Amino acid sequence: AQINFAVIEHGNPYGVRTGDADCELYTYVDVPLGYTATKVRINGSDDAMDIEVYTLDLDDGTISGEISNTGLQTNDDTVLASNHVGADDKMLFIKVATTAVDDVIFGGYVTIQQT
């Protein structure tokens, strides 16, 4: 599954950029029923941006404890510590913590497999 962020910075390189070094970017990924997310990769201009992955409950807006490996960063292709199983009422919730105003997120992907 491909990950898309909402805002595009017009420049070179193209991607999402924040106006403040302490901002966070969030994205949601729907994993279809019958599939399980096993890896997450977010591509960006700086390898030092922290990536955190959670399961979001769409019924009450709560998130699980972090299911990504602690220390997952931009450009890592890391297996999740706990897999996310596709469900009608759950989505994969991904947080990217930027570290500088020139950090750019290009996009990313989630590796899924049929369960």
C-alpha cells in the first residue's frame, strides 16, 4: 500500500515540508480485510526523522501502543514489532517527527501480505 501525505512543497525535491522543526506529520493507511501490514517505510531527505506506527481505532479515536520497532527512522525498511491486521474499524496510523525545516518527506509504503 502506498502512503500519500496531504501537502506538497513546490521546490526541489518535491514532497511534504513543515514550517517548523518541531512539527509532526501524520498519515493513515487502510489495510484491507484479509491482509496484514508487516513493514513500514517512509522516504525522506534526512535519515534522522523518527517514525512511529500505531493502530488507530475508528470507533473511539484511540491508538494502540507503538507497534513499530523503537528507533524506526526515515528510509528504514523495518519489520513491525507487532503486525497490524486489517479490520473494518481499524487503520494504520503513522507519525513522522521532523527535525529541521528543510526536512522533506517524499512518501512511503506499507508492506502487506494476505492472511
